[in-house]
Amino acid sequence: MAADIARRAVLLASFLSETSDVDVWVYTSRAHQLPRLRPSDAVEWIEDWAVLSKDPLFTEDAVPRNRLAGYMRQHGLDGAGRDEDVALAVKDLAGRIPEDGAPTLVLFCLWAAQSDGPELADRLREEADRNVFWLFLGEYSAQDSVQEVLRRLRTEAPDIANVRLYNGWDELADTPDYFFYKGVLKPFSRWYRSGRRPR
């Protein structure tokens, strides 16, 4: 899924930004920035940073690990996450986004993330006045409690206008590009035009 999101993010960036570069982070309890994703080297970038090689069945079939695998091992990103990791990553990432300038669109990918307490909702309320739009997306499962937190925000905290849970086809990989971009850009542009952004 990460490779597909990276490919689509490059196309989105070329539509939204003059530079067309995409800042990319991976996270556990904090965000770790990867090299910038540029359209000119997107194929190589995706191969190095968005694909993990499968563990071999036999030792002799082992292949050298790619850059992402080495980076994850170096920064301890290959272990199990904690319940509050999404909230902590949002806090860390928000601190890295400039408050001035053009609005920032963050595609925040989730993989069976958990949120058993109020940490994520509290964190998103604290970020509600920032010049950033958080769009959460991922392959959701019954064990994914973050999506329930995000759904409840729409009814229980309608004042938090800069957060949305991506609503599209069940499987992101099966979603045609046009519908994916529409599902991302429609809520972002509605927020952008709403006047509820910081000035």
C-alpha cells in the first residue's frame, strides 16, 4: 500500500504545489523524515523507501535489505506500536510544519492503529487551528480503533474542521486514481475555502 500511496502523492503534489516535492515521514511514537520524494526520481524512491522485501523462505534466497528496512532497523521502527503512537506522531509532525505560508495537506496512513484513550482526539483538538489539513487513510480492520475516533470527531467535535477520515472504496489499491484524488481533494478544498483556516 505504501508504494501506491507514494505514487499517488507525487501526482497530487504536482497538482497542488509549484515544487511538486513531497515530504515523507514514517512513525512510531514520533515522526522520522525520509528523503524527499521528487517526481523526477519517484520510481527509484519508491523502490528504496516504500517497499519492504519479503523475508525469504530459505537462507540462500536472502537479498540485501533496501534502504527502508535498514532505516527502520536503525531507528527501531520495526517493533509493535503503542496505543498512543498516532497521537504522539501527530504532535511531532505538527511541530515540523511551518505555521505560515500555504496550507499543508497531510496524508496520514494507518495500519491497524489503536487508540484506547482520548489522546488522539485531544491532540487533534490542539491542532485544530493550525494551517494543516489531516486526512487519515489506510486499510482498516476490525481491530483499528483509530478510525472510530475519527468518525466520532465529525459528530462530537464538528468544530475540528481540519481532520477527515478518507471515505472511499474498501481497498485503496482497488480505488481508481480519479476517485482517490476526488476523495482527497474534495474535503481539503472544502476546508481551504471555508475560511476556518488560520490567517
